[in-house]
Amino acid sequence: MRILELINWIKGRVSYTYYPNRFPPNAVDDCAVVVLHAGEAASEWTGKRIPHFQVLVRGKPNDHAGAEAKATEIFDALINQEHVQIGSDHIVQIQAMGSAPFYVGEDENYRPVYSMNFRVIIRPVINKGG
């Protein structure tokens, strides 16, 4: 699962402006950033991988209600998704690593930012042959 594949999959569930890894300097006010994290070690026995990802939602200046609403919409669309395809990976389940998006503060332009973190269980590819 690559970052742009994940962003496209999320965008298919919740329309919004998403960027990989960081907010670009010229980004619109209300947008989101998706960041992939290493997560947990791959199983040496099964090959199961469990990466994590974070979604940061930024709102317009002083629009806390709008930013929270969009973060909640994204959160609700992603939690407990099962057996979906993202890129070439079969995702067994997407688990939220919290009960709701949480407020992390405002940036230097008074734009509120909410964060949510997810754990992804990826089924290993079984190579048949010999």
C-alpha cells in the first residue's frame, strides 16, 4: 500500500482535498494530509503486515466546527472497514487507534487541526509455485 493509493481510496469515500505527508505551503485552507507510518513488525511466520496511518484535517481560519465535522466524517468512513483492496494489497481490516478525531491545535494562521490514527492489517501475498 503506497501513500497515493491510500489517498485515492480515502478520497473515494470522502471527497476532500488530500495531500501526502505534509501541508504544502500553497495548499487550500480546508484540506487533509495523510501520512503512512511503519506500524508494527511484519510477522516472520505469516508475512502479515500492520502499518499505521494518520490523517490530519485542517479547517479554514477559526472554523473549529467545520474542521471537526470533516474529521468526524472521514473517521466514520474509515473505521472498521474490512476486506477492501488498496493498490495491490488486500486489507483485512482498518482499525481506529482512538474513539474519535482529536484536536491538536491551530497552525500559525488560526486554522484548526484534528488528527486521527489508524492501524491496517494487510493479508500477506501467498506465492504459489515451487
